[in-house]
Amino acid sequence: MHTLRETKMIVNRLKHLLGAGSALFSTLVLWAMPASVQAEWALNLPRPVTEIARVQYDLHMLIMYIVTVIGVIVFAVMFYSIVKFRKSKGAQPAKFTHSTKAEVIWTVIPTLILIVMAVPSTKALLLMEDTTESDMVVKVTGYQWGWHYDYMEDDVDFFSKLTTPQSQITGSETKGENYLLEVDNHMVIPVGKKVRILLTARDVIHAWWVPQLGGKKDAIPGFINEMWVRADETGTFRGQCAELCGKDHGYMPIVVDVVEEAEYQAWLASQRNSG
């Protein structure tokens, strides 16, 4: 399976061999490559692994479909009007000053569209704020530039900071697979358990965000925000601080390991022993 960079290298070699007229051929080759080759071009949200993330994804797609249809209709009417009623065809401007029917239409239709969008949006917001009946609580504190995790019911806490070598950041060494997205201590949570996350900060405003888990909340000094996640599958999921918090804002990633209950309990025991 080729990466996009490898594919471009192959195409450049073909262009060199074929000489003149190869630009069109290389373009066709790029389009003919398997979808995996163009994975770096992905523009949609990452695959959700929690209930909240799925609701957010579905809401995102619903709104996208609605605005796409609106855009197509508006531009179709606009271009039709430009072509059909252009001056060169002798079109004359209308003489009326207003139309009650038109004003009712362009008021009622947008209102109905907003109601259609508001109903699922409200349901999503209510779901995101419902932290009741949680199985465990983790307090997350943002620092310049890293995170502190406190498992409040299990007497476990630790700091989590970026581990990407400075040589990769300066470019003197090849960048690793998880460039700027790896930390020394991962947050670990059990699969299928509702985790209530309390968010605050010690210095400036940060924001805790792991796209595949859903939700994004600010961590504000002197204030407690809350959110919750319940992952449906195991794996490692990565995120970043999503609030501009200073010169090293881009250097405070988040890594969450979702594991089975037995593995989670073993991890808790190892953390207590190391402490």
C-alpha cells in the first residue's frame, strides 16, 4: 500500500520516462490509484467511537446536507436569473417595490429550516451535558504546556507531556509516525464505562479535545467545566489542546488508551505501586 508521497514519486518517474504530454497521464494515474493512497486528503470528521461522537457526526452530516441543498438551489436560481434576464436579451427590471408573497416565503422557509436543525442540535447538547450516572471521575488540569490527570476515586494522578524529540521538531531528524501527538503518560479508561471528566487549568485557558471520543471543553483557571465519554471499543485515540494558550500551544497533545476492564485494573495497580 503506497503513501501519497510514494505515489507522487512513482508518477514523477513515469513523467520523466514518458516526456512531453505526460501531465495528463500522471493526473489520470493519481485518480486511478486506490482510495487508500489519498488517505491524507481526508476532509471529514474522524470515525467516532463514542455515543456523543456519533451524535455529533450525524448532526454534522445533516447540517452539511441541508446547507449543500440550499447552496445548490440559491446558486442555480442566481445563475439562471443572470443568464435568462441579462441586459443583452432585452430584459427589463420589474417596477414593483415589494412583494408580500415573496417576503412571506423567504421568512417562513428559513424559519422551518432552522427548526429542523434546532431539534437534533438541542438533543445533542442535552446529551453532551448529562454527566449523571457516571462510573468514574477524572479531573483534568491544563498547564503551559501539558496535562495533569487525577483519578479522584482511585488515588492515582500523573502529568502528561509531549515526548516528540526536539530533533524532529527542528527537522534534523525524520518525523515519527505520531509527530507532536505522543506523550509520556497516556490517560487510560475502561471500555464501556461512562467517564465524567472535570476540566480546569492552572494558568491560562486550555481546551481538552479528542475528536474520536467527541466533545470539546475549555479548561479555565478557577472554574470547573465537565464533560463525559463512554468508548465502545478499545484502542488509542489522540487529540490536542484546542485553545490558543501560548507559544507552545501546539506541543500539548492528548493520548487516551481505551482498554478492557481487567487491563484497566492492572494499570491502576501499577500506577499505585509506582507512586
